[in-house]
Amino acid sequence: MMNRLLLTLLAVALIVEEWLWDFLSACGHYLALALGLERIERWLSRCSPGVALIAITVPILLVTPLNLAALWLLLHGLLLQGLVLEIVAKLLGTLLVARVFTLTKPQLLSFAVLAWLYGTITGWLRWAHAKIAETALYRWSRLAKQRVKDRVKTWLKR
């Protein structure tokens, strides 16, 4: 019973993480196109490892004040405002980090510690996916995700 509950919770967490990463990565791409940032993206994709390391820290530095403000709100009893601000900060941070990471992944993975960290995290995710891949919830979520993608593509083609 406990194993089933833990697998279900793991499935939900991975589904949300997967959907958010994919969705926010796509949003970052379209946002960059809308803002005319193609030159900056091309430059980032060809930059040196040192510049890539600096670039990946920028989103973190941008979002940290929002996290601190959310914490301040929570500590002062403004729970709803604090939670909303933290969710916005998390989504914005993930969007920016996902986009910069996508553009600078080869350079970042040239650092041994980042390559090890990336390999470790992706190994855990592969293990977790293998554990939950056969659950009904996960299979259903994959189908639902594909349906949503298909509907969005159809809607965008209009």
C-alpha cells in the first residue's frame, strides 16, 4: 500500500516536472522569438563555457529577490500573496533556466562537476521514470499530454 502511494506521488511529481519543463522551454523559445532575441540565443549557443556558466546564473539572480519577497510575505502572514509570488518566481525561474540550459548545455557539461551533477540527476529521473512508467496514472498523463499538444498545434495552425 505504501509503495503504491509513493509511486503515485512520484508519478505526479515527475509528470508535473516533465510538463512544466517542456511547456516552459517552448514558452521561452517563443518568447525569445517574439522579443527578437534570436541573435542573443545564437551567441549563447556558441559562447565559451565560462560565459555559459555566468549566463545560467543570471536567471537565478533575477528570481532570488522574488523568492525573498515571497518569503517575507509568508513570514508576515500574507499566505496567498506569498504563495502566488513564489509560484510566479518558480515558473519564471524555470522558464529562464530551461531556455538558457537548452542553449548552453554542451558548454555547461564541459565542467566536470556539472557533468557529474547532470548525469546523477538524469540517472535518478530515468530510474524514477522506469518505476512509474507502467502505472495507470502515468500512462493516462502521457496520453493527455499528447492530446493537449495536438490540440494546441491544431489551434496554432488556424
